[in-house]
Amino acid sequence: MTRKILGPFNRVEGDLTVSIDIQDGVVASAQVSSGLFRGFERILVGRHPLDALAIVPRICGICSVSQSVAAAHALATLYGIHPPPNGERVRNIIHAVENVADHLTHFYLFFMPDFAHPHYSNQAWYPNIHDRFIAIQGSAHREMLAARAMLMRLMGTLAGHWPHSLVIQPGGVSRTVSAAERIRLQHWLAGFRRFLEQKTFGIPLEALAELATTEALSAYQANHPHADFSQFLQVNPSLKLDQLGTCRSALLAAESYPVEGKAWSPAGVWHNERQAWHSAHIREHSHYAWLVDYDAASPHQDHTMPLLDKAHAYSWSKAPRLDGQTAQTGALARGVLRGDPLLAALWQQQGSTVLSRVVARVREVALLTLKMQTWLQELVLDDPFQTPLPTTPVISHSEGFTEAARGMLGHWLGIEQGQIQHYQIIAPTTWNFSPRDHQDQAGPLEQALVGTPATDADSLAIQHIVRSFDPCQVCTVH
């Protein structure tokens, strides 16, 4: 058996290294290592609960809003308040802008450039992919970045700036929207939508949303070969992305984008059917992390204490588990639990693969853009946007969950004598890129890499798998 160390990976937020053991030309086992300790959870201890709104967004400059939303949910529970519908809708728009921008950045700048590698120059689809997506010089990049900039005008107007905005509060949002602003926001969103319909999908967003079967997806690809999403689908037959990086861990998602008690993306866990999950069933394992091992601990009792000389450790990341089992999270989990027929069909036919994970993210761009237009239209401009915050909390422990672009994000908060006594965070990449746990169960990416061809000529396959999960390592260890 031969061991190979891959990394640090480029086009990844933070430090990522993957060690693989190769036998008979394929990956026999893998170890995924997050190489950066950050300490945000320790920084929060001893501070006023509302200080979390200023500190946790700075965990990451990519999913800053998601961190704010999770913290706001935890604080709203702590203080016993609920945002008004306007506050929920504006918060949802701000959050959706960040997640859609993240999906686009991943697809155009992080994922697709790998298919422009000279290794694929003998493929029939290569010339178009190369001209469109090659890093820096591809024709798609300038167009996408201009459209993304137009989308981010909604963020600038509603959140003031990005990242690390303070507009998201436990009681909603700290600004209102005027009639003139809504018109401007609708105009910018319509311009962004035109880019999606003309370049990314080549069809109206409603038509893309109506694709309900794998046969319909194949027909779309055949009828619109020049759309960017279609070009990705054209890669699949020759590279078998629908068989690459298979991960059968349960799908896990939190509730996200709620309005008046109903979330557009519901919480749940999917094994062979949709089931409810409870946060009390989540445990963090630190056996293989360079952290003090508190055994399998609830986030309410676990701590993040460095232990540099831990001989058998290989990552700074903990290993979260649900009911003792691994779970994967992301757009595919959201879609299946939402009842999306196309993603449910992909999951049933192939499971979680490079193809199904990326299709889920790109499809969500269309769906969330349509939802943003709806939320904007539904604002009742004369109604309140924020519920006032009480002077003191009503409970001492709370939790807040949401969905970042990469999957489920959870915050666990405990206070004592008016100050934060305990704060724990489990990010999507902590789930997907976790090391082994106390039972030596491999994390989702470690599972997905097993069986992958691992010769030098096949090393791109490993990159496709890693990028399909889209690691954000700075979120992984706090």
C-alpha cells in the first residue's frame, strides 16, 4: 500500500490536505486534514450575548451572513422573541444573495476550471469548456462577475456592506425598505436573472425549475448545448461524474428561509425516507483532532481546547455525528428534503455523487432567485421590520440553525450572569470534511474518496470530488 499526500488545495477557502492510501491503483482509505485553528469559540466566552452578532460573521468572509443568521436565531430564542414577516423576508433575501453568489462563484471559478485542464484535451467537449471556463482567461468569468456584482447591489442596499454586516438582528433587520428602494432592488434582480437565463441556463428560470426527471434533464442538455449548466452536463458521459465520489451518509439539513412559521427549505434527515432530527442527538468527537477529547459530547457540553502533541490526531476539525452516524449536508440534502423531484430522482438513481451535488447547487441558484423576487414583492412596506429586543434573556441556553451554501450551520449558546459562558459552532465543512470519530467511522469526504482511481493521470478525479463538496476550511475549526 502506498500513501500520497495531496495539498494544500488551491481554490479552497482555508488550508486543506488529503492523505490517501492507494492499493491496486485506487484509494483504499483517506484522511482529510484541516490545518488551521482559529479560536473564535474561545474569543466569545466572557462577552455580552449580543457581541456574537459582531464576532461570528468574521469567522468567514464567504458565508458571513449565514453565521449572522444562525447567531440571530440562537439569540432570538435566548431572548424569547420572533421577527415580523418583513424582517424575515429581508433577512431571507440577504441570506439568499450570499448563498446564490457563493453557488455561482463555486461553479464558475472553483469547479469548472478543472475541466479546462490539458489532461482532457482529447475530449469532444474540451474546446468549448476551455474557452469558456479556463481560469482567469475564460469568457464566462467576466460575464459572471458582472452579474454577481449586480446581485450584490441588493446586499449593499439591504445589509449596508458585505461581509460582516450588522443589519441582521434577533428581532429581524435593523433597516426598513422604501417603495423606491424596492423598485431598484427588483430592477437589479431582474438584470441578474437575465444573465442566468441567457448564459447559465439558456431557458427561463421557471422552465429550469420545472425539470422533474433525469430524462427531462437530459433533454434540456441536448436542446440547449451552449448554456453553461448544459456544458457541465455534457462532461458527465465521458468522465462518469454520476459514479464519482459516491457518499451514502445520511442527508442532513436545517430549516432555512422561514416566513411566518413556514420554511422554504425544511429541516430533516434522509436515510431511506424523510425523518425529523433533534439537536440533542448531535455529538462532537475529538478523538482524531488536535483538541482535548471530551469523548462524544453534546455541543452544549463540548469545548474547543487545543492539544498540540496528540500523537494519533490528524486534523483540527472535530467529527460531528447524528445518532452516532455520519451525515452529509449541502444543497443536495436541502433539495431531497424539500421534495424536489429532480434531486430526489438523482439521489435515488446515483446517491450523492459529483454530478448530483453540483446539479443541486446550480439548480438552487434558479430556485432562490425566483424566491427572492417573491419575497421582495410580498414586503408590506408600512409594517415593522424588527421586533424590539427585551433587556434580559428569558433562558440561559439556546441554539440557532440555518443553511449556508455548503449545508447546515449550527450555533450553541450558553450564558451565565449576563455573559457568554459557552459557545460552540458546527459548520457544514465540519460535517462533510470531518476526520474519523471514536468508532473509526470515516467522514463523508473520506468515504467518498474510497475507490477512486489514484494514478497521477487520475488525480483530477480526486479534485473533482473534493470540489463537489466545496470546502470552506476557515469555517471548520473556530
